[in-house]
Amino acid sequence: MYITVVGIGYVGLITAVGLAILGHTVHGVDIDAQKIADLLNGPCPLYEKNVQKKINYLYAKKLLHFGTHYRRHDRIFFLTVGTPASQDGTIDLTPLYAAIDSIIAFVPNGALFLIKSTVPVGTSRKIVHYLREKNVCHAVVSNPEFLREGNALYDFLNPDRIVIGADNTHCTAILTKLYQPLLNKKIPFLLTDPTTAELIKQASNAFLANKIALLNELSDLCVQTKADLGALSLGIGLDKRIGEAYLKGGPGFGGSCLPKDIRSLSRSFHQYGIASHILPAVITANNHRFTYIVNRITAILGGIKNKIIALYGLTFKADTDDTRGSPSLSIIELLLAQKAIIHGYDPKTKYDLLTYNEKGSIKFFSNPEETLCEAEALIIATEWDMFQNIDFEKIKTKGMLKSNIIIDLRNILNKNLIQQQGFSYYCLGRDI
Ligand code: UDX
């Protein structure tokens, strides 16, 4: 099938590559000419496992193209443009409507619009009305994405389910054909209406965030009661009704989806005249986490004013270069507010020095060992595998870390080993 993907950001690029791997001929369109030029010339502008290799292969097979304009035969449009959110949960749908306007100005009636961007519940139906008012006739289907950054291509090709929100069987038949290679793998195909499909997306992220936030609160109780956080997480996760995923303690959940979706969902409750008590509590619990962690760091170090603190990991989780909504950055801001001096290191992300220099004294390093220079303590904020392979023996022997304090907010280091090497090791659920 010939498919156009509109908006080549994170979701759009993975959708385009994924659909081409399924055997479709995919045309990715973005209004940003520079982005398209970067994609055409390489390397791939986003850090995601295997994607560059696949793009090269799909280019060669002529299954994938990118450009700034639609083509005459384009009829099936995946809309994957960004839907930016403000703090109160309002989602800005201007980019989505701008994309729709650009398509309806170009294609004759009878096209299919597949909404993959995460939108507030009820948006697809509003788009149907919008098209009617414009006197054009196109079908609108909600087909939310459930891609985790860092595993996005894998998730596209091996989803737990495909959710299709469509109002007519003709659309469903097209979608069945489009996803046939995945249906052959017996991946559940959930057919519902567009409003429910939209809600499934945001409600799924709300559930995940809920699990993480509750586990993090329980982690605080583990500190007080000396219960074992790892065993607790496993013990509750083995209950099939709960499930093992999303029960890892950490500095709080972040990223561009979980916090945004909860705020947006909470706002939808408000707009429909009902209240959610749980969703705002999840956000409050998560924000409180950052303050709690900084208070613990301050207590461990006996004050942090003018002390150098090294921090490994700036992205919101490992295996991505994305710092949007990163707990590390929230923690850094709170540390800077108390006049700590931060030495930051991350294996992948690009740093925006200017933004942070305005907020306090911070310096970013390109080498993990140099980051430790003169530091009182090391905080591990993101679970990059490479942090487990750092030569702490050498760091200890050479006295690179002044007070030999390591605070592990992801519990990724081997406690016994690191203590044997002579470090004071503080980890989640035990000391923090
Ligand atoms: C999320 C959803 O998982 C995905 O389905 C959706 O489409 C987009 O949003 P993503 O934002 O890439 O994906 O991140 P995810 O892997 O879900 O992690 C979100 C945050 O939760 C991260 O900050 C992560 O570190 C944290 N987390 C996750 C935990 O603290 N503990 C866990 O057990 C799992």
C-alpha cells in the first residue's frame, strides 16, 4: 500500500520506518526542510536503536522516501505531528489542524486520516465536524501509538495490541490490510470507536505512571521500615493481576508522554464537569519525589551549598538522547537553587549550556571520569548500562571522587562490590 506519514518527529519517523518494514511504500512529509535534508543525507537525527541501518536498507529498496510535499497519489495519511502541552494539560492542536488543512487543500475527497498523535479524548470526532464544515469528505480513524523511546521500532513491530478507533467498516478493512503482517503474528487487534481509542492511549499511560508513582512512595516506606525494595517490586509484580513492568523505583517518571498524558487526561475530566482525584495526585506525588530526593542528598552531604556534585545521566531514561521532562533536570534545578555546583555527564544527549548557566553553576563534561573532578559526591540519575562498567576501582585508587559518596537513584550498581571498593553507597529504598 502507498502511505503518507505527516510530521517526521519521533513517532512519525518510527511509524514511517515501521510501515516500510511491513512492506508498504511510505512517503514521509514534514514542513521542516532542514529535518528532511538531515534525514536524506544522514545520519538519522534521533538516537534510536537500529533505525539508521533500517533507513539505509529501505531507501535502497525504494520503500521509504522523505520530502516536504505531498504527492498526487497520496490517499492514506498517518498524522504524527507534535501535540505540545502546557502545564495545565491543555494540548495545542494547531499543528494537527495545520497538517489537516494542508492535506485537504491538496487531495480530492475520499482520503483516510489516521490520527497517531496523542490527542485529548474527543478530538477525532471534532476533526470529523471540522472537515464537514469545510465541505470536504474524508474518513478519520484513531490509531494511537504505544512506542517507548529507545525501543520504539521494536514496539512498532511487536506491539502488545493494535488499537483502531473507526466509525465504519470500510476503514476497518483498510486497516486490517495495512497491519496484516502483524495480525499474522497474532497480535491482538482491538476495534473500537475513535473516542475510546483516544482514551485507551492516555489511560494506558496514566496506569503506568500510577504504578511507578506508587512504587516510588513505597520505596520511601522501605527506607523507614528496612523492607527490601527489590523483593517488594518482584513480589507484587509476580501477581499476574499487577504485572512486573513499570515497577522499577527511580527518581520519578519523566519524558514527553507520561506527565503530559496525565495532565491532559485530568483536564478532560475537568472539561466534562467531573473530577479526577487520582490523576492530579499522581502528578503531585511525582513532583514531590524530586524535592524528597534533593532533601535526602542534602542530608547525606550535610548541606550542599558551594559543594560540587557530579551527576551521571541527563536523559529521562536510558537508551535515548531525549531530556524532555527528565527527572535529572528537575533534580539539577533544585540542587542549583540551593547553590550546589553541578558537574553533569551523559553519554548521548546534547547539552543546552546557556539555559542552565542562567540558573546556577553547572558544567557539562564529555568524559565520565573528568566529571568527578573535585566532586563531593556522584549521583547516578539515569540507568545507562555504561555506568555499570565504569572503573570505580580506579576512581577510588586515584582519589578522583573527593568524599567517595555514590548516590544511586536507579539502583544499578552492585552494592556489595562498590562498598568493598571503599565507597559510601546510598541507594533507593534503603538510604534514599
Ligand atoms: C511512554 C509509554 O511507555 C509509551 O507507551 C507511550 O506511547 C509514550 O510514553 P516513553 O515516554 O518512551 O514511553 O517512556 P517509558 O519507557 O514509558 O518511561 C517513562 C518514565 O518512567 C521514564 O522516566 C522512566 O525512567 C520511568 N520508569 C519507567 C520508572 O521510573 N520505572 C519503571 O519501572 C518504568
